[in-house]
Amino acid sequence: MNIEEIRALSDEALVAKLNDTKEELMKLRFQQASGSLTDTTRLRETRRDVARINTVITERKASQKEGAK
């Protein structure tokens, strides 16, 4: 998922996507621990997706605070 797709989502959709992505990350970590994970790059991509979503959420919160001043 790229940053343009993430920025196009609404606030509620962002939170839902963040929860889904974190759940997927947890499943991938379990697969890695059990040795059944074949595509190890998926773990890295998912971790970065979580970071991207968190960044957009933080940016939106900061812009709302500035707009309130």
C-alpha cells in the first residue's frame, strides 16, 4: 500500500486499516516463529505499512491542532 492510497482514506477507514494491518503483522510473526513463513519480505512490508498509517494519523492530528489555534 503506498502513501497516496493511505492519504485517500478517511479517518475511520485509517483506524480500521491500522487494526487490520497490525493483526496481519501479528499473524506473520507467528508464522515466522513457527517456521512456516515463506515470503519474509511480507513481514517488512507490513511493518512499514503500519508506520505509514501511523504517520498519516499523526499528521492529521497535528494539522487539526494547528487549525484550532
